[in-house]
Amino acid sequence: MSPWPLVGRAEPLAELRAELDGGGPAVLLVGGEPGIGKTRLATELVAGARCPVLAGRADPDEGAPPLWPWLQVLAGRPERAALDAEDPRPADVPSLARAARTLAFEAVLDGLVRSTADTGLVVVLEDLHWADEATLHLLRLAVGRPGLVVVGTYRSTEQGPALRDTLTELRRHGGTRTVTLRPWTVHDVAALLPADAHPSWAAVLARAGSGNPLQVGSLLTTLLDAGRAGTPAPADGSWPLGVPDDLADGTAARLARLDPAARLAVEVAAVAGTGCSPEHVAVLTGEPGDAALAGLETGVAAGLLAAEGPLSFAPAHALLREAVYARLPAARRLRWHARLADAVEAGELPGEAVTHRLRAATDAAGRAAAVRACRTSAAGALAATAFDRAVTLLDAALALPGGGPAVRAAVLLEAAEADFAAGRPEEAVRRCREAAALRPGPAALVRAALVVRGISGPHNADLVELCDIALQAVDPADRAARARLLAQRALARTEVLGHDDLDADSAEALRLAEESGSPAALSDALRARQEAVSGPAGVTERLAIAARMVALDGGPADNELWGRLWRVDAAFQLGAVEVVDSELAHLDALAERLGWPLAAWHAHRLRAARYLLAGRFPEAEDQADRALAAAARTGDRSAIGIDGAFRSELRHLQGDHTRVRELAHRGERIGAARLPIFWADLGVRLLDAGDVDRAHRFLDLLRQALDGLRRDGRWLTTVVRTAELAVRFDDHDTAARAVELATPFAAHYVAGGSGSVRCDGSVSRALGIVAAALGRTAEAERRLVDAVAMEDRIGALPYRVLSETALARLLADRDPERAGGLARRAADTARRLGMPPALAAAQDVLSRLRDARRSAVPLTAREREVLARLAGGRTNRQIAEELVLSERTVETHVTHVLGKLGVGNRTEAAAWAARHGHTDA
């Protein structure tokens, strides 16, 4: 604790204390330059807290373990177990590894909140500018937890990209408050001076110390020790005692006042860093445990060390550590780092050896040892899903000179795998290319080609080249490696050059994988083959591939998940809703059994699609919300586009055109506008929303792309939507071409496509609508009759409404009775489901039919008045009174009406009037 009173901080302290005392969840951030008093303010802030306070501090050393601040917070607490537990989600599937980490973090936070529910909890995280990405991720997840307040400090002068992004995200949340501490003023410094000090020293101290509390305090200590405080300061305002503005000399003076054992203990702590114990001092100095502990405690009393626990110490401040460390003789520093590394690796001391190995890497042997330590520590970081931490350690190894190409290639590939797991595929590919250029052995080349997989982007051109290099080097007899490389190359070439070669290449990859018996090779080959037959013509083979993937024993952990997703996609296309329902039950069980957010995301979004197909819109919306929440825990950004495609269809059916336009803009922002399926899907919806110009621009793009579209999973949806859009703009040529392409799949349903694995009703509906617009009436009727039957069979109520309305419109002139029955059922269903546009369309058909029927029956004006009152259930006497006629005249009119309508009694006449709209008196 600083020996000086807290000055110049009343305003920020009051601001933060108000938030702390508010009782709600909050994140309180304190920023400023080094030595500005961030720690002191945080200490004062929580000193009066009425709840438990847990604290941790980030450490800049390479050897600091991932999550080090949180590990200090959780020391001795049961919640720590969630971070140490073995997890079934392997790191070879990055999305699962990221999800596993998030689940563990949430378990930690849930446990903390539950265990302190009665009191609340404050967590203090210091020096966040040094925090690893995992620490910052856990901090972000802590936002909004009931009863939990997080206080964080950071150097505003040393913000890296991860901290900047985290601060930006935190500030978007309500309950996050940030203060940035300013330097002390002369007035603030004057408040520190003893009563017998001359006031002129305030200005000198403020200027010499740049208003920095740590430096000003050090200068004031020097002034008081020199006995000069009572005399006036020099008239020119200069600092007279020869201490530089930085802290090094002041720290040296404070060290000199310690006894030798304490001074040695402080120096050891500067080398050892956070968690320095008496054992560290004993290893380096030979001091017995009691003497080492006494030296450390003396350092605490002198303000140079801080006690982190009963037997754990650290420099009181990072600047103090830097000042002590810089004054140590270089030979001693190197010797001590090497000895500490040896002790850690021998199990004599806890922690990691990597920091000490890097500090001692001055010759070939030392550099080799440092590289080994970096790789060992990075492997541990990867296992803990601390991907950024692993990259930092491996970059430190790569920065060391020397070492052979084989070792360097291995380190590059390990860093590439960490980069890919962290969501940086371009950087991962760059490292793989660099590793391949070192000409390592075939195994390393195969590894370089396979690091980055399943991600769209320009880097796929590099992957094709890496696969070609590896295929030339690998033994032709190594069928497993060749199968994986061919599968990878086929998928990458598809992204770069199109779909043309995928069929043959994926078939060859599958043949080799089957011969090899390798589950990993077979998994890769099945993925490539699935993509090769992802178009509508491959639906039968996709079902077989899905079954093999589900049953595959071994290989990546997400095989079953993908196999079931492929089966749902194929089942939607075929209208096999019983298969969809069965697979959804399996996906629910999979998500429950394994706890994967990735599986939960897919299970919820497919459940949303199933509810949408059945017209259960509120349940569909709820499942979509759950899916998006689960997706946020996977770190998969593609979820935003998939969610947008789903909600666009939902809003379209509900008639919420404002939201459709918003979703279109969101899709363009995230890059979906480069996809033809986006042009087709949003073109139809934007036209309904009144955005004619943008819809027409999309049609222009589709017209040019239609015949060159890849026959993949998006193809059928794109073609069908293009037909619908073109016919509404009277572009009959484009509509006819789209129908020609889609006609072989008339018995199928519009499914898959955008990645949302959604079913939008029958292909026949679109074919019928276009045929009607082209004047092919008989074909249109046949297609629309099929569409109604198909959608009725699978319970696709919203889409049956659309098909019934289209068929009713077609039949209105030729078969009004049949058209009326279709339109009435469509209107009733649309009203029940909440589909205002469809309801209006069905009612428009009914209105046209009523008008036509009214004009078709030759009733006089008086007879129409009588018929309207018959429909209202009036007697002849009541009708006579209302129309001021005799009952005999009314009876004559009733007889004429019954005859013209061809009905036998008044009840039948009333029913006819109700059906045909003759109910207005």
C-alpha cells in the first residue's frame, strides 16, 4: 500500500463507488499511463465493499499460464475445477474446442454467482493490457452476471488489438463504466507535503515527476530522506538531488537501504516474477527457507514487494520490477533464469520454464532449450484453448536464431494450427506456405496442406498449391495421406475454380480412403463427396453418405453431427418429414450428451425450420433465438448470415417488410451479397417490401449468372427463386429458362441452399406460377395441384396457403366453385397462422369471385334487396316493413329469387347469398 494519502481521485472514486454500491451487475474499468495510480484507486474502491473481493493480476512473462489472473481469483475455490476438467471435445475441431472453452468459462461464472448469491462478489483484474485472449474472453462473458462486479485496470498506453476489441465490446453493454486517470496537479502534490515542508516543492515535484503519482512519490521519498523538504525549492524550479525523472535511481536508493538478505530477495522476485516464493530465493541464493521468507517480508514492508498469499510474493508494481531487473548484472540475470528453468523442469518449482529459457537463450544450447520450452508451453495453451497464447509462445520460438529447417517447419505448423483455431485462416495458410518452403519431409508437407479446412476465401488457391506439393512428395502407397490430400484439394479447387472437377476427385479420394481403412481419411473423403453431390440430383447418394458418416467409428469428433445434418437436408428436399423429426431427436440428444454449443446451434436452428414449415411461427422464432445464442458461444460468424436468411423468410411470411429490408442490409454488411442465392432470396422479398430498384438489380445479376451456377446445395433454391423473381418483372425468357432447369426436380421440395437447411415448400409451386404467367394454363394447373397435394402431405401449411391461392387465382374464371373452396381454405389458414399478405391475396380472389357471381345472376335491384334480407333471416313481414311493400309483393319477389338461383327454399337461398356476398342490406 502506498504510504501517501489518496489525492486527486475523489471524483473518479465517487463515480465508481456509486456503480459498485448500486448492487447490479457492472464492469468498472480504470485506465491510465504506468504509475498513474490505477491499482491504488481499485484498492480504495473495493476496500469498503460489503461482499467478498477476489483479485488477480496479469503477468507479461511468456511463462505466465493462460488465464493467470482468473487462476489467482479462483485459487482454492471449487469453481476452479471447471477449468481443469478433462473435456471430450478435441482440439482437432477448432469450433468444438472454442465451444468447450466457453462452456468451461460459463461454468466458472455460474458457480461464482451461485456461491455468492447472498452477498454478491467483486472480482478485481489488474494489468489487463498484459492479459491473454482467454482471460479477456472470460471477462466478456462475465458482463451482466447478477451480483457480480468486475473491476479492471489497464495501461491506456499499451492496448493491444485484443484488449481494444474487448474494451469496445464492454462499453457497448449497459453497466460498464470507464474512468481514465489524469496526472496529479500541483494542488494534488501540495496535499501530499508534510506540514513542515516548504510549499514551493509542490511545483518542483509535479514538474519533475510529470504528475505521475509513482514517480512523484519516489521523488518525495528522496526529498524527505535528504532532509531538504523544510527549505525552499530552487528558484528556477529545477530538481536539485540528481535523481532522473524515471524510477531507476530512486528504486536503487530504496534497495540500498535494505539489508543484504532482503535486497537479494527483492532481486530474486524481479527475476522470478509473480508467484515468487521462499523456494525461489533458496534455489538461487542458497538461503534457508526461514531466512528467505524473512527477506521477502522485509521487501514487503519496504513497499518494494507485495504479498499475494501466505508464501507468494511479487514486485509491488511493474515499474518497480523493471527498475530492479534493469540494474542486475547481465551475467547474474542469465545464470538465475537458467537455474530457475532447470528447477521448474525438474519439478523443484511450480510454473513453466518458458520465460526463463527465453531470457537465458544466449547460445545455441540455450536457444534450443528455449524453443523446446516454448513448444511445450504452447501445447499446454492449446489444450486449454488459449489459442492466442499459444501463438505468442511459438512466435517467440520463431524469433530465436539458429535451429534447423525441420524444427522451424514444425514450429511454424504448430503456430498455423493455433492461428486456425483462433479464427485466422489467412495467417495460418501463410505459415503453412513458409513451412513448406523449408522443404521438410513428406509428413510435414501433408500436415501443412491440411491445417486449414472448410473455410471459404482466397486462401483456397494456396491450399491447392500446398496439396499439389504434398502429393508429389508423399509415398504413393500411403493411401490415407493421399486420400486426405485429394479431398482437401478437391474442396479447395471448388472454391477457386468451380465445381467441375469435384466429382471425379472426391470419388478418387473416397476410393483411396476406403482402401486405407483410416477413419480420418474416410471422414475427409466423405466431406468432399458430400460437397460433390450436394446439388439436388445427388440427394440419394447424400443420404448414403450421411449414414456412413454417422456410423463412422473414429476420426474427428463432429462426424455424427455432420452426418445427421446432411440427412436432414436430404430429407427436407424429399419431403420426408418423419426422417427430419427423427434426426432432430438425435441432434437434441447429441447436444445434451456432449454439451457442444455447435450441436445445440444446429439442433435449435433445424427445429426452428421444422416449426416454420408447420406454420408455428412463435415456436420458430423462439428456437431461432436459442440457436443464435448457442452460435454466439461457438464463435462461428456464419451464424449471422444463416440466422438472417431464416428470419427473412419468417418476416416475409408474416408481412413484416421493414424487418425484411433491415435483414437485407445486414446480409450485405456481412458479405452475403456476393452469393447468387442471396440475390434470388432477397430479390423476391425486397420486391414484396416495395424496394423495386434493388430487387431489379438482383435480377440483372441472376440473369447473367443463371446458366453458370454451381450445381451445389444452393443451386435449386437459387433457380426457383430466380423464376419467381423474373416472372414478377415480366422477364419471361429468364423465368422460362429457370423453369426448364428446375423441372426435373418438380417432385422435390425447395431445401438447403443458404446453409440454413430450410424447407420452403414444393418446387412445383414455382413451376406452376411461372407456367400460368407464360399462358401455359393446363401445365400451370397440373403443377399447382401437385404443389397443394405435396404441401398438404408434409403439413407445410404456410406454403400450402401460397399454392392454394395461386391455384384459386388460376381457376377463378374457369371453375369458380373450386377456386372459392381453395381460396376460403387458404384464407382461413393464413388468418390462423398470422400471414397477412397471404390472407389479403386469398381474400382478393374471393372478392373477385363474389363480384363475378353477383353479375352472373340476373337479379333486379329489388330482388337483391330481398335476397340480402333473406340471408339475414328476416320473415316476409319483416322484409315488407323494411322495404315498405305488401307481404304479397314480397312473396312474389321471393318466388322469383328462388327460381333464378335454382334453389328450393329460403334456407338454401340464404346460404347462396352468404357464399356469394349478397349480405349487405
